[in-house]
Amino acid sequence: MEMSVVFPFAVALFGLYNTAVVDWELTKPGSRVCPKCAYTRMVLGTVLAAWGAYEGVRRLGA
């Protein structure tokens, strides 16, 4: 499998991982994470994951 196909899936996994970590940080008792900043990071991680998945599937089928 070529790197041009693997890379978007790696980006998608990183985006999902980042979103999960931020969600975990928000739900910890006594968390000092700014909710507005955390939600922004979660949205960006989700968009990154969606783009990676879309691009990976598109390149896989091309």
C-alpha cells in the first residue's frame, strides 16, 4: 500500500485520538482546561478525522 493512501488514514486516526484526549481532559474532576479552547480543538480534530477518512477512501478507490 502506498504512503499516499496510508497517510490520510493516519491523519484520521490522529484527529480521533486528539478529540478523545480533549474529551477526557474535559471530563476529569477539577479540570482546568478552558472549555471554549477544548471544544475548538475537538471540532478541529473531528474535521481533520473526517478529511483524512474521506481522502483515504477516495485515494483507495482511485
